[in-house]
Amino acid sequence: MVRIIFWRVIYESLSFLKWLGLRGKRVKYFAYGANLDPRVLRGRWIEPFDQKPYFLKGFYLAFNHRVPFLGVGMGSIVPSEDRRVFGVIYEISYIDLIRLDCMEANTVFRRYLRNKFNDAEHGEVHYYISNTPGSELLPTTLYLGKILAGYSLHLGDESIEVEELKKTRTLEKMLSVDEPKFLFKAYGQKSHSLIYRIRKSYDCRSVKLFAKLISKPAFFERFGNR
């Protein structure tokens, strides 16, 4: 849990610096998931200076980012030469980019990695890709709805991309798993050993704490979102 507290302290500190007016240079960020919906960005105290719809070639959207809940997968992009993924290139402040590192669990946990590509028109663009991919995972109905809202806003309700995304199977609830393996890759060789039980109990409690904190705005976001 020390890592979780450390992660939260970083996030709170960055939000405090933003509240003080320290924004940094403007950078480009390619969003393809729930952040396509401006309401999600506003909820994270991010107001882009500019935004442009963009199709990134050589990737496709997949719900293969493993999270410590039964069968649930969050969005990531996967390389594929003959496909493309829709998203939006936002122009945001550098402080918001490193705040996004915290929101996407790149900071400390490295669950999403921040990469970048170069575009002739937009220059250097940052994006996130899963560092914990899994298989046979599905998005929740709520999560997919946020992505659909963003797709519909930028492409229209009757676009091919929206129609294809609507075919995605979903899960209604996020159910806890017996072995979340969030802070530990393994708990030990023997499931009946004391070390195994301690690590597993610690990990389960850590998941609950992290899930609670990542959904809770930073203290100074309350003032920025007014």
C-alpha cells in the first residue's frame, strides 16, 4: 500500500501545482478511450486548448488491458499494419500530461505505458498503451458507453465505427477476483503457506484502496472544476 499512497501523493502534488498556475508547455495527446468524451476530461480537470479527430494507422482498439476484476478489460491499442483506430488529438498542458500519467496508472505502477508517434501535421503526439495485456476480456457496459459517447460526438451516431463498436460484448458488473495480482505477480508457490496468505490479503486490500482513490478527484480539482 506504500506504493499506492506514494502514487496518490504525486497526483495530489501535481494538481496542487496546476492550481497554483504552473502549466508548462503545450503538448499533443492522442485519446482513443473514455477520454474521447469531453465530460470525462472535464471530470479530470482537463480542458484542452484544441482538439482534432484523427485516425491512427497501424493500430486497432482492443479491450485487452487487464485490471484486477473478473473478466474485465479496459481499452488499449494493438499494432496491426492494415487497420486504423479512431481517436482525438488534444492539445493540453504538460502538467495535465503528467497528471494523466497518474490517472492511467503509468506513474509508479507502469500498468499503461506512455509512448509517442510523430505526425506530419501535429508533430510529436503522446498516447498510452497497455503494459498488462490479457486475453478474453470484455469492457463493462458503463465504460463502453463513455467511449461510444465520444465516438458519436465526433463521428456521428450512424458512422461505421459507432456501429462496429456497438457490437462489442460487455459485462454489467466489475466483480472481484480471488487473486488480483495487482502489486504482486505471484503470491508464492504454496497456496496454504503463511507468506501466500499474507501477500494475497495485502493485495486484495490494496486493490480496494486503489479503486477508491483513482475514482476520487484530487483535493484542488474541486476548485478547478467549478
